[in-house]
Amino acid sequence: MSAFFKLLARNRLALGGLIVMGLVVALALITPLLPLVDPDATNTANRFLPPFSDGALLGTDALGRDLLSRLLWGTRLSLAVGFAAALFAAVAGAAVGIIAGFYGGRTDNIIMRAVDMLMAFPYILLALAIVAALGPGLVNALIAVSVVNIPFFARNIRGITVGLANKEFVDAAKLAGMSNARIITSEILPNVVPVIVIAMSTTIGWMILETAGLSFLGLGSQPPQADLGSMLGEARSALITNPHTSVIPGIMILIIVMSINLLGDGVRDALDPRLKSGALSRPMAATRVDRKHTPAPEARTEGILSLENLRTEFHVKDRIYKAVSGVSLSVKPGECLGVIGESGSGKSVTALSIMGLVASPPGVITGGAARLEGRDMIGARYGDLRTLRGRRVAYIFQDPLATLHPLYKVGDQLVEAISSHRAISKSEGRAKAIELLKSVRIPNAEERVDSYPHEMSGGMRQRVGIAMALANDPDVIIADEPTTALDVTVQAQILSLLDDLRRERGLAIVFITHDFGVVAQLCDRVAVMYAGRIVEEGPTMEILRAPAHPYTARLIACVPELGAGKRKLEAIPGLPPSVDALPAGCAFADRCLKAQPSCKEGEILLEGTGSRAVRCLYPELSLSKETA
Amino acid sequence: MGSYILKRLLLAVPVIFGITVIVFLIMAMIPGDPATAILGSYATPENVARLNRDLGLDQPLVARYFIWLGNMLHGDFGQSFSLNRPVIDEVLERFNNTLILAGTSFVLCTVFGILAGVVSAARQYGFADKAITFVVLLGISIPSFFLGMMMILIFAVDLQWLPVSGMYAIYGGGDLPDLLHHLTMPALALAVVATGVVARLSRSAMLEVLRQDFIRTARAKGVKEGRVIWGHALRAAMVSIIPVLGIQAGFVLSGAVYIEIVFQWPGIGRMLVDAILQRDILLVQGGVVFVAACYVIFNIIVDVAQSLLDPRIKT
């Protein structure tokens, strides 16, 4: 609760709203104690005095009544009526909602149908009908406004109650022989009250506005009694000659409603956990780059794509998560490089950083380079980066249901991959899309081109994802766990498809996965990542045969082998360290059986000879010896 | 698609039926002899007798409801005593005027609301976002009737750009330019609140969508950022914006009551308020049922639009 108030206080606008609202309410409360003139005392000799006149600070109205006094009394009345209407609607709505939600079944059905009917009206029509039946007057306007708002409360509270009615503590109360009425008052109500209060706080401004509106129409408070709405309504006839009589009550309504809205927004934000984590911010077109120093334009490396000491961090509030801390990789045309690691090891972030696709905020690339044929793409102008995306370096993502646009036909999504980089006619685009679908072995490509993603199976959608990556004949494909969401037979088909494409087209593939089985099928080389770093690198077959890093060894031991007889599948105990508080030395030391005190000190380098390298002080196999 | 529309229309029948029941029950709350209540100051013995005969007011409640319903189904909404003309004629004429006003406002709030929301989301926490957020907050906080009055003071009285009130000039008016001239202020005043609501919702819907994986896919393909925002993201966000547009239509229709009073617009809202003050019960009854039914039909249109936009909805 105090955390809630802290959050609320941190929101300056909400705090401002709270203060203004507090002042208005305080003023309304002490109005009877203030030395004010009788608000209804007419004095036709002093009609329409302007503001700051003697004895009338805000001037007088058409009947010579003191506007300051009328304003304060009117505010008091408006607040009281608005609050009463909100309270009445909340109590009645909650009662209806609890009964519907608690009893369920037919009771629920009948009540909710009636609520739906009430909601089918434009709200003011219903209010007008009620006032028409009861006759104009403040109390009747209050009743009308509350009745119109009952459905809103009833729906909300019903939803909460339905959830509560199935909870264990309610079952326990039933078994203990409590009556329904007791259960409602002792078990349900206490849990529902906070929701009622919040719903009330967000609607009270609305209620004040609505009752003021009815009074403005002449259907609410009747003369001489005046709330803010009827003050405004009466002043309307003198709007042009004496605008101050209209402006004063109007501004007051504006102040009240605005401060309540500010406060309501603050309350809502304070209660929304997504705001705290910053999850509601939208990712920008390219990841933010904030490198301390730009790396020197390095001599050409052998690979078509090479990463050099890449660092990507997530800045959330005052915490820094080092998702990728100094990764160097390279891949040659026609080669497949596997990047393997547990979830959270930084492998996907590494892949996304290459083309600036890490969501930012909170992602920031803080160092290193990602070179395509020697040209650094980190920090490249967005326009340049965009023309490379999809054309030279294409991505295949995991979970194609989420990664394909749900409302576009797959054919159109394929064509768009091309048309983003070169003009293409409609008929040519369609032909090309069909050709692409055929190239990933989708049957009935001519029909499938007009399908929406939800009309396809998971494997089929993944093929569409691959087809999309191939659309512009890229040089590099970065596949981010493209088979994780698929079942094993489909996975095997997709892998062999990728393998064929690589051979046919000379593609360089960076294949991100957590599965050594998949790596073994497809990748020439593999890099093992742990806690944002590469801990071992080398040709796949050599590493599989004789892993050097204890972590790699444990990972390989996790893969079941068909026909390998009885073997204990060992899970790795413990969890990877959180990347916002990495220990010194080896990040795996805490989970490693071979760890020595020296493992937890200083920086351990990725060392090796020839094609292999390992980041370990006590590797399972000494690399220098092997190659010697 | 045809069968989907038919299904929605069939589902609307019980809703409209329910609306008539609710209106009837509310009107049945009027204390005293119904004929006298309906006629008010026009309650001469002949009128009372005629009304009792026409509406079966001397019969039990249920019978009265069905007589009323039957009459309405034949297009007979009764006779307005204060205006001395058939209710349906008056309602149709007035509703037409309200449609011009509310329809214009609805278009304005849709276009500007979505525009503001998208820009706000695309520039989250930037200057444009903050400016829009502030204007939106002001817009949703100002009572439309007060805003309308202030607009009259500024644009009609001070600057003399636009007429103070009415729908057509009294002399020599009546053509389209004249109508637009009169329509500008009330339509804007009415649109402000709804625009604010639509803008807020569009902003949060866009922010929600922009975090989705398929946006990242579009960017990974190299789609231009403008198309990512106004194509991919907005298209997906529309799925949650459209239902709110349906609700906003109701708000615009409701808010029209105030605006029609402020600007002396001869619409159905002003007719209802006058009818209530005159205690012309049949006119109120007929007007409310008619507008509510139209609103139900409008919501069907919204649903159909939604199903056209979202192929995942089974039609």
C-alpha cells in the first residue's frame, strides 16, 4: 500500500491532481463556515457586476447574486451529488455483480442479459428517459445518472466475483456450512471492496460531469438552488453580454474534472505492473547504440559476417543487464555456425544486435562491431541499415504464429519483403511469392499464397518464415531457434531444408539454438554461450567428441542418444547467474564440479589454438596439447 | 459474410425488444393516471378518452406494452401533443439533423483521434507525444457544453468568423456552404472529448502492438519505418480501436444533446429536452426508442467492419 502511494507521489501530474482536488474538496467542506453572502440573495440593483467589484470578488449574476458565494455553494452541491451518484451506482452495481457472479448459472444469465440491454443505450438517452418519467429535479437527475452507471460496476464486479467464487477459501467456507449470505459478506466482499473503490475513483469525475450536464439542460437542480451545471445553464442567456457569469462556473467544472482525471491516471499507472518494468515502451526502429569508442576499421576478416567484441546491455531503471558482454564470431559463405546456450545466455540478443533489432528501450549496444564484408553495421545510419535488413542479412524467427502479421495474407507478406527493397509489379510479386513458397516445399503454393497465417500449421508457417528470409537472396541468414516450437518430424524437415538451401545458394547461416542435437545435424562450427559470453568454440564434430569446457560437457550430456543404451541424463544443477550481477571470474564456477578458488578471480580469456578455443582455467581437455 | 450480417441482425432483435421493454417500464413509473400524465396540460376529457382508446391505457400493463409495441411496428409512435404532429415525423426530421452533426463529429474524432494516437505512440516520450497527451487530457476534461460556449465567445462574437447558432441562416441560407458554416463549431465542440478518448486508446493500442514479434519481423525484412507504423502496426491496432469507435459513437450521440442546446441545433437531443420540460411523454418515448434502435444497428455495422478487418473472426 505504501509502495502504491510512493508510486503515486512520484507521478508529479497525479500529485498535482491530488493537491488541487484536495483544495477544492476542503473549500467545499468549509463553505458554510466562510463569511459569504447568502448565495440566493437577489439584488437587482447590482446586476452583472464585473469581477473584482466592491463586495463581490467574482461579480454578480443576472439577479445580482454574489458569484463567489454561488460558486462555492454550487461546487459543494456538485461534488456532493457526483459523489452520491458514484456511491449509489457502486453499491447497487456491486450488489448486482456479486449476486450474478456468486450464484452463476441462470441468475447470472438473466442479470447479465439485462445489464447488456441497459448498455445498448447511448447512456444519456437512458438518463433522459428516467428524468422524463420522474420529472426534472436534482434528486431525480442523481438517480438517473447512477442508474445509467450501474451496468459498468455490475460488469466489473461480476468478473471479479466469478474469479473469487471458485477459490479454495470460498469452497472451504461452503464446506464449513456457512450460509451464502455469510460467505458473500465475510469472504467475497472484503476482496471486492478495493476494486469498487478504484472503479469509483475513476468514474466520479464522470458522474460530476454528468449531473452537471443534466443541470445544465435544466433537468437537474431547480432554481434558486444551483449546482455548477445549472449556474452555467442559467448564465447561457447572458453569455455574449456578460461572459464572466459563464466562465466562472465553467472553469470550476474543468478544474474539478481535470484534477480527478490526473489523479485517476496516476492511480491506474501506479497499479499497472507493466509500467514499473518499462514493458509498455515501444521498441524503436533500430537498437540504440552508445559506444564509448568506435572500433577502428579493422582489417578484413575472412568471414562475410563477423562480430567483434559485441556488447549489448539492457538498461532498466537503474539496473544494467549485460546480456552480451564481448562476443566475437565470424561466419563464411556456405558455412553454418551454431550458437548454443541455455535461455538467457545472450544468444538471441547477440543475433538481434547484428541488425539493430534488439528492442530499445531497454536495449543498448554499448560496444563492439558487427561487420558485413568489413562494413560495420552497428551505429550505421538507420536508412542504410534498413536497406541491408532482409536484403543482405535475413532473419528467421522462432514461433511463426507470433512473428507473421496475423492480418496480412502470407503472399502479401512475402511480396513485401521484396518490395521493401525494389519495385515489383503485382503479377511479378505474386509469381515470385508462389515460387518462394514452392522453394520451401509448401504444397498447393498457388492456393497457400492467399492464406492467412492462422489458417496454416506451425511447420507450414515456419516454412513461410524461411521463404520470407530467402525472398531477396540474402548472403547471411540468422535463424533464431526456428525449430523450437515444432514437433520433431517437422523439425527434421525444416533442418534438411535449410541445409539444402545453404548448399544450393552458398548461404552463410548463423543458427541459434539450445539443442545440441540440432547443432549436430546442421552446423559446421559451434560457439557455446554462457551468461553473455562465448565459453567454447570449434568445429561441431570435434566439440561433440571431446568438449573442452565443463559447461559444454554438461550440455552434451543432457542430450539423449537413441540406441546409446542406458545412460544417466544429467541436468545441470543450479541456475545461470543473473546478468545484472555477474561474479568475477568464470560465470559457471558456481555450478561447476571442477571449480577451484582461482576460477572466481579476474578475467578468464577465451584461449586456444587452431580452430578451437575455450574460456576455462581447468578445461576437460587441454587444447594446446591436442593440437601439438 | 452475408450470413454473418444476417446472424448479427437476428441477434439484434432481442436487444431492440429489450430496449422497448426498458423504455416502457421506465415510462410506466410515472405516477398517477397515465393518460393525464402523458397529456399534461393538454388533458381535456376528449383527449384523455381518445388516448385511452388509442393506447389501451385502461388495460393491464402487459396488454398496454403489446399495444404500444404493435403500434410502433406499424410505424405509429403516437401523436405529440405539444407539437400536434405525429411523433415519428418529428423524430425522423430531428434525427436527420442530429445525424449530420454527430456523423461529422464521429468522422472528426475517428480521423484525428487515430492520427494523434499513432503519432503519440510512434514518438513515445518525445515532444509530440507530450504535447498530444496534454491536449488530450485537456480535451477529455472540458465539458463539451462549456467548450461550446467558449467557442461561441471566441469564434462567433470576438472574431466573427462563424455564426453563433442554428443550422441554417434565417435569410438566404439553406445550401451546403451555409450548412457547413453553421456546422463547423458544433461539430468540433462535440468531437473534442471523443477525439481525446480515441487518441488515448489508439496510443495504448499502438504501444501494445509495436512490442509484438511481427513488428520485429517487418523491421527485419527491411520494411520502411513509416509503413511499419502506419501499415503493420496500425492495421493490427485497429482491431482494438474499432470496438471503441462503436462506443464513441454512443458518446457522440449523447454529447450531441448538450451541443444542440448550446448551438440551438434543431436535433433530436434538443427535441428530447424540450419534450421533457413540456412533459410530452410520447415524444420522449418515441425518440428514445428510435435513437437506441439506430444505435444498435450502428453497432452491428461496427461488428461487420471488425470482421472485415480481422480474418480470424469466424463469419
